[in-house]
Amino acid sequence: MDRPTVCLDDEQIEMFHRTGYLVLPAITTPEEVERLQSVYDQLFATKAGRAQGDHLDLVTTDEDDQTPVLPQILNPSKYAPALVDTQLRANAEAIARQLLGPEAYFAGDHAILKPPHTPASTPWHQDEAYAQPEWDYNYINFWAPLQEATLENGCMQFVPGSHRQEVLPHRPIGNDPRVIGLEVDEPERVAAGAVACPIPAGGATIHHGRTLHYTGPNQSNQPRRAYIMIFETPRKPRATPREFPWLAIQRTKWQERSAAAQGDKA
Ligand code: NI
């Protein structure tokens, strides 16, 4: 594993806890970004993880014969070990320990590709809306674009302070239970005061599991590649029960493929 080369200062740590997000202009080198780009593109070109239930389309009904609009790969490092031993991962892990404490561990990764001229946004949501309601979570996400991220190609946007709220009511995108992606109810109201965070290649944003975030359409003629790493502390059973009805109503092709893949393993 590479040795960490970056470290947050007190002001950045305070800013993260206050706003629920942080912008890092450099967490790896442009050279590493270039290397990871080709690994990333290969994963999407081959639809890695499709049979295992790790490849999906976030915003459509995700039929097998469809070209995905907003393709996502879960656990890409399982299919591309080159994603593991990186400066990016080493730095993210060191920073995660600064923000969450020494117990923080790598909990998984995923990748969201926005092909050139994709009109679809990744709508406003809190990541914890996708999690299991029985557990209490404490986790952060590193969102590392593998090229520059701009307003034009769909950089990250956050609502400062939104991580202090509970998980808000969500729904499947377009209210279609066949779609895996979620969006928060009343986005215009809850996302007031959002801040767009363009970053150069080699940078990353960090957000808490409850921070409201969004990325816009990709209006550029290049792909917008986002590689996401999750770090968490051990989860605990929740004392006060809660329900996420938006998950209970979902009936997606992705669930079918994951269940079939689980069955194959059994
Ligand atoms: Ni998210």
C-alpha cells in the first residue's frame, strides 16, 4: 500500500463537521488519475459485474438489452485490483481516520459514469437513504472524479449542514419502483442554498452519509467518471426504529440479478 501524502488541518476537520462536506483540490496525482482512467473505462466497456448484480443503470428500468443512461458499477475494485493499491486509496484511508477516528475502515467502492451529453442528473439524495434502516451508521464518501469535474460535466453539489438532519423521505427516481436510484422528496425546497464544487483532476470531495448531494447533467463531449470510496466505523443496531418505505416498494432488475447471483453462490 502506498504511504499517505496528505493530511487535513484543524480548519478542514472543523469545516467537515460543520458543513458535512469538504473539497480537496489534490488527493492524488494527475498521473495516477490518468492510469486509473483506462482501468475505469475498461470496466464500463465490459459491463464488469453485470452477472454478479454489481452493474446497474441508476436512472432507468435497466433492461439487459438497453444502453444504460447512468451506468454504475458496485465494488469495482473486485473486478479491477489496480484500484486497490493506489495513492488515492492510501490518502483517503488516512483522511477517513482523521474524520471518523482510528476505527474507520474501507467499506466498499463504486463507480458512476456519466457518458458525454448525458441529460440525466443524479438527483438530490442522502446516501443513507439507500442503507438498511435497522442500523446506525457513521460513514463518509470520497468522490474522486477521474478527470476535472466542472459545472458543465456534472461536478458534485452539496447542501451545507444537511448532514445534521435525519434521513429525509425519498422516492425512487420518477416515482418508478423499477428504478434503483433514489431522489429526496421536495428537492427544490430541501436543496435551497446548495453549493457547487468543481475540482481539478486528482482532487476529491468528501461527504457524510446524510449530506444532501447532487450532480448535474454531463453537457460536455467527454465522459464524466466518478470513483467513490466509502469509509465507516462499525455500525450499531438502532435504538429507535425507523422505516425506509421507498426501499420496500422497489422491484428492480438489479435486485433480480443480485438475488440470482446469490443463489448461484449458495
Ligand atoms: Ni450519493
